[in-house]
Amino acid sequence: MSTILQVVEERRGVVPVLFLKGRMDATTSPEAEAHINRLIDAGEHHLVVDLSGLEYISSAGLRVLLAGLKRLKQCGGTMKLSALGPEIRKVFDIAGFNRLFAIHGSLDEALGAG
């Protein structure tokens, strides 16, 4: 079982997209947090996080995403999540995070949503 998290940052038009792959837990989530905070600190207001490669997310990982969402909302921004696998989606549903985040079935849907 892999205990690493890969964070790949790309731009789709003007929107930064973070692709998270692997496991997002107490050990690995600070890396995702650093990417999110760096983008917000650089003035980005809209962010898409693609979770298609995420195998596991812990409460620490959820907290990182929630903190990023709160920071973006303070400046009128948005964070959209895309392509949650069934296990990741179940965690979001159980935690109630499905009501906090804009969750899209695919990256294209997230990028096309207003």
C-alpha cells in the first residue's frame, strides 16, 4: 500500500487544476495544503481539484480541502472537486462534505460549470 501523495498542477485555460493521486492522510496532506495555499497566495480565486487518482482520504485530508475552500470563499472564490471515485465519494457523503463542496463527475464538467 502506497503512503505517498502525488500532486500535479496544470492549467486548463485560466483555471489551475490540482490532480491528487495516492493517499491523502496526516502524513501526506501537508503537500496538498502547500499547493493550495501557494495558489491562493498567488491570487488565484478559482481552483479545481481532480480526485480521480485518489485512493484514500483521511480526516486530515478533508480538513486541508475544507481550509482551502474557506480561504477561497473569503475572497469570493470557489473550489470545485471532480472525479471522486466510489470510496472517496462515500467518505465525503458520510462526513457531509458533499453539501459543502461543488462536486462534479468529471474534470470537463467542473471546468464547464459556472
